[in-house]
Amino acid sequence: MSGVDDGAHRRLRPRPIDRPAVDPSLSTTFGRPSGVEGAFARGPEVTPPPVQLAPPPPEALATAFGRPPYGDELLQRPPGDSPVDPDIEPVFWEGKTAGEPWRDPGAGAVIGPPAVTEEAPAKETKPAPGPQLSVPELLFGRRVKPMALVFLLVIVLAIGAVGGLVGWLFGRAGNPLTDAGVTLAEVAPGKERPAGSISDIAKRVTPSVVSIEFKGTNVAGIGSGVVIDGQGYILTNDHVVAPAAQDTSAKLTAVFTDGTRAVARIVGRDSKTDLAVIRVEVKNPTVLRFGNSDELQVGDSVIAVGSPLQLSNTVTEGIVSALHRPVTAAGENGGPQVTYDAIQTDAAINPGNSGGALVDSSGALVGINSSIRTETGGSVGLGFAISGNQARKIAEALIRDGQVKHADMNLNVKSVSAETSEGAQVQNVPAGGAAAAAGIQEGDVITKVGNRMVRNAAELTVAVREHAIGETVKVVLARQGRELTIDVTLKSD
């Protein structure tokens, strides 16, 4: 440090060192021991514990993997440290190429020949055949006479025959109820099937009756039909084809008895009489001819042919139980009521028979099976068929025009009965109709149309439809206790 005093310079002395006194107790504890010049005093000499050596390895391992007992050589000698044996191929060092590819880690993997080559085995030479033994030598080890062999063979066969006989006797005696030699008697000539028998009629009729299948998105079912013309026209019930007509996705198919399937198209329908005609494209179909249903009598034999319950080519036989039975059924899907003049039969008719044939004892078509009367859903012996004469007239109109018009009196009636009479009572007479033009009034009870008695409303309908449109018929009715006969000119429905 320097300072200025009166214009002259002077040097100051260093400040004296101040050494404070040392506490004797601290000096004893932390001071350097006497006679020690270093930082710490040496402690007493400590002998380290002896080193625990591992047990020597087994002799086998030391011999296999230990260093040779002579010299200080390593297991692998680098080149240059020791002379190289010219018989030993050198390994690769410092970029030198190895003698074998497998020694080079950068070499590609290849499949080479086997490490050890084996010499091909020498071909075996077949020894020369030795002398062959004869049968006696093979069996007995020595030669025997041929007669002895023959005698031995006879004995063996005799023993086998006796054993077979004993087994056969035991087999027969094992079950006394069986007889291995049984032969049952049979009739030499076959069963007689004269012309006109049920079998003969069924054989002639079934090829002309088809199964009609309809399948759509929401509908499916099966019915029957009858081939009535060689051009492929088939007569059936309207309720068989109605689902296919109402559902555009439905498809009609006719299946013949020989398995032939043909797509069917609807020609025409008549919902009021439950009849329809369809057509298929087939060659030379078997046609069923119409008979005269008016000649039928109660008790005549009839045969029903169809596909009941999806069982095709089914034939049932019965009799005519009643004629001119008016049948009324509900229309298909809310349509008009179905009313027709029916043939009642006890031949078994079930669902699926609809549209099938009802034939007489000559095999002629006299009706189209249409409905049954049932309490359980199955046949109870009351079946109904549309009369053949009516079906033929409807079918001709459908094939000709595609539609049918029926004769009608143009009035509404209901069935009534009294102690002495019964008939169809008039409920309403629309203006401009045939009944209004003839003077029929509400409350009149119609009891006869033409030559046919009228006992209910359904019978009035079928009685009128028996006549032609425009035809004038006599109608008998009761009015206020008096019987009147008036002429009515029928009009179209």
C-alpha cells in the first residue's frame, strides 16, 4: 500500500503476524504427535489375511482345456511369433484369404460336398442257388414214400369232413325255430288288372294331372291341375294361382308325373266359381277328356287324383255322396264369395288336392276338386268338386276371352225357411237390373228358377248361373202368402 504525505514518498513496513494462543486440550486432541513429521502417524503393522485359492480343477478338465505343461505358448499363435508348419494351412490374418470358405465370416453360405467321403459299397453278388429240398425232406427231414404222403392227405381230409359235419349238426340243433331249407309258396300268375279297374284308370289318368307349385318372397304352396288341351292349357282352382297373381315375385311351375318341370303363365281367372286356366310350353302332353257330369248318380264310383299334402300322384277312391250341392266359401284375400254347384264325394280330398281331377269309372273328367268340409283341418269324408260340365264351360270362356261373365238377376237375397217352405228372400232390388225390370220386389221369397228348386241363397246363385246371359227364365216366388210366376230376362253380373 502506498500513500502521499507532504509531496514525499515512503515505504510502509509489513503488518506484524498475530498468532493467537493454542488451547492445550485441542492441541492434545488434534495436534501432530511428537516425533511425527508427516500429516498422520503410522498405525500398527497389519498383516493382510491369506488369499483363499479356488480348488484345483478336475484332472480331466485340466488335461482337455489346460495350457500345455511345457513352455509359455498360447492356444492361438499369431503369425510371426513362431515358425509355421508348412503342412498346416494358415488361418486368415490381416485381410489374408482363408484356405476354406467356411473360415471366412464374410463368405456366402453354400452347400458343399460331405466332409467325409465314403466309398460306394461294392455290389453284392447273389450266391448260386443251392439244392432244393423236396416236400418229404422239408416236412420230415428225410425221404418218405409217395404213398405215405397220399395216405396222410386222406387222413387230413377225413378229419376235416368229420369236423364240418359235426359243426353243421350242432348249428342245426342250436335253434330249433329256424329252417335253413325253407321255401315259401307264391302265386304263379300275377294279379289280374282288367280294363276299367282302379289300377287301370289310375295308370291312364295320372300322367294328365300335374302338381302346381308357387314360390315367392312371401308366399309358397302347392296345388294340382289337369291338362285339358294339347296346347298346354291346364285347368285348376283360382285359389291355387291367386297368391302368385297377387305377388309379382311369385313363380308358377307345373310338375308332371315324369318329373318334367315347366314355367306356367295365367291365362284367365274366375274368382266367383274358383276356376282358373294356366298354360305351359310342353310337347305332346297327356290330355284328360271331359265326361258328362249330368249323367252321374249318387253311389257311382269316382277317383280323386292330385297332390294332397305335397304328395304328388296320389289316387283315392270313393263314391258320389250327393249331387247339385251348392257350396259357398269365402273369397281369396277378401274377394267375392265363391259359389258353385258341387259334386259331393267321400273320396279322400285334402289340402293340395285343389285343382285336381275327379274322374268316373271310365276315366273321364267329371269334376275339379275344390274344397272339403272339416272340423280338424283334415279330411272327414266330405269333399266337394266343381261339376265337370260347369268347369268345361268356364275353361272355354277363359281360354277364348281371358275372362268370364255370368248370368245374374241383379238382386241381394238371404236364406229363409218356414214350416211349409224355404227359399231365398229378396233383400234389395237395385234399379236397372234384371229383377227390377221383371217386377220382383223386396220381401219376395224365390223358391224356383226354371226347373230347379231354390232352398237357400247359394242355390239361387247356382240356379241362375246354369242359364245364359240374355236368356228368359220363369221364376216362382211367394209374395204376401200368394205364389207368383214371372218371367225374368237375365243380365250379366
